[in-house]
Amino acid sequence: MTPELVAVGWDAQWAALAAAHPGGEPARVLRHDGVALRVCAVGGVRAVPLLTSLAPVTVGDWLVLDGDRVLALLERRSLLRRRDPGRDREQLLAANVDLVLVVCGLDRPLKAGRIERTATLAWEAGATPVLVLTKADLLPRGENPVGDLELPGLDAHTVSVKAGPGGGLDALRELAAGRTLVMVGESGAGKSSLLNALLGAEAADTGPVRRGDAKGRHTTTTRELHPLPGGGCLIDSPGIREVGLWGDAEAVDDAFAEIEELASGCRFRDCGHTQEPGCAVLAAVETGELAAGRHADYLALRREAEAAELRGDPHSARRAGRRFGRVTREAQRMKRDR
């Protein structure tokens, strides 16, 4: 394995997949420039043209090349995607990532719904979400950065680029070692500053935020993968305003693990946790064990994810119809037996 490829995540598993294409040259996508890809291959970084006949490619993908021709797209370990805010289709964000850094700036109110949505995208992708709270130097001493937010099961790191060695960056470097990370967050959340601090170089432009609402302008305009000096890779990405779900509705359950645990006590296996008799989740809301707001967020995300799943897969639509029918029939039977 050459140093160039190892630096961007090459390992024995990728080598085994590439072996199915003898004579080809492996390369990882660092940046997508529309009609061309910037890739890291043996010998360094270069650009290769992107053919329209190839399946959609995104940053983090591993390819097999024949010179400047793409022979194959290797099977992905994970794929981070969202609903395209302009059209009803999926938008690829990054491939083959291990951790999704949900980046939020402490110079603005934290939004539980946005964090939960991004965490859901991460679980659906096959990656693990990690909450990263930037600009900790703006937080009053002793104040809890997450306040009253209900975010169980989500690891959080508070960092400050300006604080130097004690700013929490070492913990992120340890997380990155041997992994590929991608940052997702609003404009002005501090992603570019965080990237520069972890790289030890000014690789990304940074800009001021508006005083009124702490929103920033898009200093990052494209997604790009950067090898980190201490090992691992970090994908920087433009700020996103909308976090639309696209894909497997079961990923919502991963983001709300405590609700899934409570659901094991529900009377119906296919309980929707809305009005069904014997629902352990609703009982937990009534007793205060589960926050009502957390429950409401869960239901809203489940509805959105299920709708996206149905639009993209007719088989899922038929399964949902059968599932709804079973629950309805069981509820009617219990009414008659009372």
C-alpha cells in the first residue's frame, strides 16, 4: 500500500474489492468539480474527467481507474445523503465516512430538531453521529453548553479553536485517527475554522458572521476531503440550511434509541406510538419519563422519513400498507373483545 493511498484511508478491505478489477488503479475522490473529479491515486493528486454513464459519484468514493478513465465505483461502506432542497430526489453528501460531526456554534441557540435530523441522516448512512459544539470561548464559565436539550445517546465534544491546546481539539484528533469524518452544519458554525485548526494550515477560507443572528456566508463552496496530519481524513462541506431526510425510516429509531427501548414494552409489535392501546412510549410521556417534545420530534421525523421511503420505493409503500392494515385489524379485534 502506497503512502498516498494510506493517507486517504486505503486498507486491506478496499484492496480486496479493487482486486476484482485487475490492472486497474485505485483512487479516492477528494473533490467533485462537476465535469471532473479531483482524486488521490498512486503518485499523487490529479483530475480525471467524469463520464455521465457512471453512477453518481461523491466525495469519499473509491474508484478504479485506467489512466484517466473510470472503470468502476467500489461498493460503499456508507453513504451520507439528504433530500435535495430544490427537487424531490436524493443529494449525495459524502461516501465511506465513519463519523458525521454535527457541528453547531455556541454563538447561537442550539436547535434540537436540527441535531436530531442530522443524527438520523448519519445513522441512515451507516455512520455514527457526534455532536461538536464550537466557539466554546463564547460560553460563560460554568454554563452547560447543551442546556435543557434532550439528546440521549449522542456523544458531544465542546471545542474552541481560539483556546489553543486546551480547546478540545486533541479529542477530535483521537476520534479521526484511522477514520473518515465529515462535518455537517449551518454556515457560520465554525466548520472551516475547525478544519484549519486540525490541519494546522489555512486550507479553508473563513468569514465573519452577522451580529443579529450569528449566521455566516458560505465561505466553503464545495465538499473536499483532507488527510489529517495525525491520521484519518476530514471532509469539509458547505453550510446547509435544510436537513431533509431521504432513505430508511428505521434510521430515526437509531437517533431516538431511548424510544426504541421503551417500544419493546408496547402491546403491538408494529405500534406507531400515537394512540394505540398499551403503548409503552405514550405511558412514558404521561409519567414524564420521556419528554413530550422529544416524542413529538420522533413522530415528525418518522413521518417525514417514511414519506421519503415510500416515494423512492414502491415495495416499501406496499409494506407500509400491509403494516397499517395489521395494526388496524388488531385494534378493531381488541375493541370487539372488550
